[in-house]
Amino acid sequence: MTHIATIRKNAREDLRVTLDEFRGHHLLNLRVWFYADDNEQRPGKQGVAVRLDLLPNLRASLFEAEELARKLGLLDNEEAS
């Protein structure tokens, strides 16, 4: 597993972005991690794993979603992209 980023979702959860391999397939993994009762972080069931060959399509779709959100006034232009 190669860690790329951790994005704070809320006080108890983070979204981790990693590159992983599963059964010989290289994947981009977006997984919600939570703080368990023992205060240790654990991966949750929420998330998605995408084959790396789909990454350009995912990136383009996320860019389009960001542009639309800005156009609709749902995201400030000053917010980090």
C-alpha cells in the first residue's frame, strides 16, 4: 500500500487515498477510516477501489464536478482544489 493523502471527513473519520494491489490488480483505493472505541484507526466498509486504467476518467469526472459546484455557487472559488 502506498499512502497518497488523508482527508479529514469529520471528527471521527478520515478519507484515505492509497495505491493498492489486490489479486494482481493495481487499484486506487478511497476508503473511510474511523476511530474505534480503543482510539485506534481502522478501515471501514465505506469506500471504493478503482482500477488504475480508469483513473483518467475518474479525474476528469471529479474536475467536472468541481467546476459545476463552483458554477452553482456550492463551492467558493477561494477553496483549495
